[in-house]
Amino acid sequence: HGQYKGYYPEFDKTTSIQLRDLISKMIALKPEDRITSDGIIESVWIQNALQRHQQIPKKLVEDAFLNMKSFKIGY
């Protein structure tokens, strides 16, 4: 139904607004409303994480999110 809560009760209380926003865009019910892999990479949360963790190559992050495009949940 497009409604979710974190896997743990603390999730909604302890995660940043940017991460919650990103997740909600990633799991939008309608595929056309979902964020693109480029949008994920450009998101505030990912960009902040990249700045904090410069030792992680940007290419690795980009490849990981591009691989998410092939992920599908079977119903």
C-alpha cells in the first residue's frame, strides 16, 4: 500500500530526514514515481556520505546503485 515503517522501532526516530526521504523515493508504489539511479547518486544523503567517506570510490557507489536497477521483488 506504499506505507512503511523502519525495520526497527528506532529507525523512524534515529534516521536523518534525508535518508527517510531517499528511501521513500526509492520505494514509491508507482514505478514512474520512483527515483532514478542517477537521482539516488545525486541525493543529499548519498552526497553527504561521499563527503564523509572519501575513501569510498564514487564509482563503487555508482555501480552499486546502477545494479539496484535490476532488483525486482517477485509477487
